[in-house]
Amino acid sequence: RSHRDKSVYDVYEITAKTSGASIYTLKSKDILTFSVIFTGRKISEKPLVADIEKELAQRQNFVTRMFDNLIFSSPDPVLNRMFDFAKIRAMESIYETKGGLVHSPGGGAYYAAIWANDQAEYANPFFAYTGYPTAIEAGMVSWRWFSKYMNPDYKPIPSSIIAEGTGFWNGAGDRGDQAMIAYGASRFALALGDRQAAEELWPLIGWCIEYSKRKMNTDGVISSDSDELEGRFPAGKANLNTSSLLYDALVSAAYLGKELRKSPTLISRYKKMARELKTSIEKYFGAKMDGFDTYRYYDGNDVLRSWICVPLCMGIFDRSKGTIDALFSPQLWTGQGLLTQAGSTTFWDRSTLYGLRGVFAAGATEKGLKYLTDYSNRRLLDDHVPYAVEAWPEGNQRHLSAESALYCRVITEGVFGFRPTGLSSFSITPQLPHEWNEMSLKNIVAFGGKKIDLLVSRSGNKLKVDIVSDAKQVKSIIAENGSKLEIKL
């Protein structure tokens, strides 16, 4: 039992017990069923009586649902299974709170709270096209929690809203959180394809863009107090991550604003801001680092950083070759993935997964496949299995949930290049590896609940791409590998 003075709701009782424990003599082929039951309750509540068969059936039904929606098929069974497991980990970490359903990182420490990076930036955009109502509702709850902190003085929305929505944590100041929220909310709204939800999110997106605009420095990039690593590594007064996220948010907001018939002047302003920000990113962050034509992470940065990959994920490919070479150089790439900073021993899977997604998006398919395969084999089949991890040495590689959403997005947004462009439209840029003859992504549930299949196969020196929506073929296209295809449902 917990200490009364340290408990929010009086006293908690945590129990662990067995059911069916004894000493048995079994004959050949006899079957014995027993269980170990962990429960938690407020002491004022009645003890929980668990229905073991019901609990097991619910878990099996959940896993079946995860495997049956958003199905990735390739010639590599390890990638297929890692994708399956990542869906489970990404979408099981959802909790009932007094403020509604909440997706939280988990990992033994982080519950009943949301973060602008884990939920808004990493997980929610993925949830929008999974067809899992619980995850979609948790996404909507998170947007509502963030929206409560909008204010006329444009003081920043907190990095994390905690304690079932009743408090907040803002210990690292503005980490670029508004760019994270605008990026995630606009992509979420587009892919979900629900006009009412999109209208609800539009004020939050606009507020976050306006906040970020007010943080623009004289060089045209976005200032922030830190980044999502919260001061663990230096980020300067303006970092590459924040500006890149805002660029993509502006592109998405322009798409969404057009769909919602918002002011043409505002939409034009967002497009103009995106163009100018892209130019400023190149001028301010573009640099030769350790011999590579890539990016400095902030003014004064003189060592390679893993987050140089972020522009690739946002469709900025001006320095793709040098950036990819730097990412896979001995200075950054290790057996565990990307180092956070060259010369350190620290790795965070979130940057590795962003890096892999960006490498595929930039068209370096064969190189990307090699490193994705190595990473997936290590995480699925080696020690500390079977999911993406948070970091090391911090946290001892705990399996935080949103990192698994990022793994799925390597496939959906990297390998297939899926990108929502409207409430019923998207683009894809499939990157079929030379050694594969086909791949598919089936049962994408998006754009108002439509079930979409993307089928990619080799056709001579080109690709045959079939798009099926609700069992009806929408398009069949012969295209070059890596061509961008625009799809209207």
C-alpha cells in the first residue's frame, strides 16, 4: 500500500497473486492452466476480481486487430513482424483518465500525461490512418488538452500536460513545442479526413503557427529555449529541428486550409512563409560539417548531430546526399543506430527512426534498406527485444510507446512515401528496393474511414502501383521507382 501523504487519491493497493497455484502431477499430454494476476486499486474501491479468460480474450482480440489493420507485406519476414509488433506497442499504451483516453509513453514511468513530441509529433499523425478508434480518440483528447493553454498573449503551450490533465510540466522552457503541435495536428487532421475534427483543430494549428512566427529571428528561422532533448545536448538559440517541423506544418496547414475553405489570403501567407522558411533553413543551417555538405544543428555547432536528418523527413532534399553520407558515417552510425552527437556514446531511437525515414524519403533506398534491416534484426531478435527503445544510457533502453509509432512511419511515410494532401487525397512516393519484386500496405483506414490498399510490384524497369479504396480500384499506374504520385479518392 502507498503512503497516504504521497497518494493523490488517498491510498493505493497493488497486489500480485496466483490463481491455481499448487503442486500437481501431470500425465503425458495433460493440460494445466494457471495465472499470475497483478492488480491496482484505490483503497476505497472494492478489490478487483479478474476474469482471466475474458482478459486473455480481450488481449488476443486487440492483437488480432493490430495485425489485421495497416498490414505491411514485403519479402523480408523480419521487417513484416517488426512492423506488426510496433503497431501493438504504439497503440496499447492508452489509459483511461478522468480527462479522457490518453496515449502516454509508458515505460514504467510516464502515464496519464502527454508530451508535444511523443504524442503530438510522433504518435498522433500515425494514429490518424490506423483505423483504431481508441487511438484516434486519445489523439483528439491530447489536442483538446493542448488547446486549453492557448492564450491571447502567446505564452507557450507547456511541453507536457500531466496528472490526468490537471497540471503541466514545462521544465525545459519552449522546446519548439508549438512547431511540434502544429506539425502533428495538421497531419492528423488531413489523414483522418473528418471535417468536424479538422475544424476543431484549426484554431490550435493557427495559434501555434502564429506563436512560431513571433519567435522568428532576424535570420528567418525559429528560436526556442531548447529542443526535445531538453538540454541534454546543446541546441543553441535556434535549432534545425524546430524550423524544419514548422516548415512541414505550414505546408500541411495550407492543404488543410484549402479543404476547409479558409481565407485564400491566409493560405497564401502560409505558403509564402513555407517558401521563405525553407530558404532560411538553407542559409542559416546549411554547412560543411566534418567534410559533409549537410547542416549545423545550431549557430556555433561544430560536431555532427543526428537531427540533421529532419529536413529529409519534411521533404527538404537540398543537402540529401551529404546528409545521408554523414548519417551513415562512422562518426554517427553505430550498431545501435545513430549517436545523438558525434564523439558521444548516447543514442536515442527517435533520431535513428527519423533518419531511416528521411533516407527512404530522399530516395537512397538500397542504403536505407541495409540499415533498416540491421536495426530491425537487432531490435526484434537480439537483446532487449522486441520493440524500438527510447535511449541509452538514460532509461536503459526502455520501450517507450511513441518510438514504435516512429518505426511504423519509416515504412508508411518513408518506404511508401505516404503523405496526406487533403481530407480525401494523398501522395505516395514508393521506393521499392532492387532485391524486392513487390510490397504492399493494406487496410490503411483514413480519409473518413476509407479502407485503402497500396500494391507495388515490379514491371520491367518500372513499378506498377495499384491503389484500391473500399475494394474498388482507384488507379493503376506504371511509374519510375521513386516517382511521386498524386491520388484523389
